[in-house]
Amino acid sequence: MNTPSTSDKWFQDRAAEQIHLDQLTRVERFNGRAAMLGIVIGVITEGLTGAGIAHQIGLGPLIDGYAACHTQFLPFCF
């Protein structure tokens, strides 16, 4: 029976770690590019329609309520 030595295990662990880091790097690069593209599309849409990014994704009423709450200087806003 041929059992792997400790140096073989170290090389296998190091190779698996390197593969994981390479995959992580590619995934993070893709996520960053997708986020940049989303922001650019949101800004362009805001310029064309006048609706802010929060309104475009459906958070407009939440933002509007927050602004109204602070402009009326109410102590408790629900």
C-alpha cells in the first residue's frame, strides 16, 4: 500500500489552496464589474427618467418617508 508522505500532503493542500484563491479572485473581479455596470446603468436611467436609484429598485417610499420624518422634526417617526 502506498501512503502519501507529509510532503505530498503539503503539496496537495497548497495546490488546493492556490486553486481556491484563483477561483475567488475571478469571482470577486466579476462581482466588481457587475456592480460597476449596475451603478452606471442606474445613473444613466436616473438622468433619463429623473427617478433616483432608490426609487428604481423600489425603495423610494422608504427614502421619502425618512426624508419627511426628518424635515418635520418629529420626535418619533413610525
